[in-house]
Amino acid sequence: MTKKIYNYQLSREAELDIEDGYFWYENQTSGLGEELLESLNTARKAILDNPTTYRIIYKKKVRKFVLGRFPYLILYIVEAEDINVISVFNTNLHPRKWKERTRNT
């Protein structure tokens, strides 16, 4: 059996979420922003290995991956061969922020 290959794509908003988180953690402690990026890369690999494993939490299509060490969720939609990350959500923020991103999907 051939393993399905997925395209992992970050929305512009998700890229900004990562950038904000990186700089916030880096300002707290030098190197902590890098650790966030490493955690996100590990999560990316886990999602790519089996994207449909993770629970659907919104509109019957948005899935979440919980980052272990940091208070973040990776929120994504699987469409054919594409994994579209709509948010790298800081769980200390109001969920309305990421839910607004699902309006056009």
C-alpha cells in the first residue's frame, strides 16, 4: 500500500500566528522561540503522517492538533491532498479569532 502524500500549507494568518508566538517567546527567554518552532515542526510531521487522526472540532471539517509544551492548537482542514492550516492558535486568546477564518472555507 502506497502512503498518501499531502501538501502542508500555512495560511498567511497562520504564518503571522507563528511569527507572533516566536517573537513573544524569544522576548521572554532567548531560545524559547526556537523551541516553539521545533515543536511546530514536530507537529507538522505528525499531522503529515496521518492528518485524519486528529479530532474534528468545528463545522465538520476543522481538525485540531494540540501542541504539548506550548499553549497552542494547530487548526487545519484536510481537502484531498492538501492540509490547509488556518490557525496556529494561542489558547490564551478568544476562539472567535480563528473561527472567523473559516468563513470562506
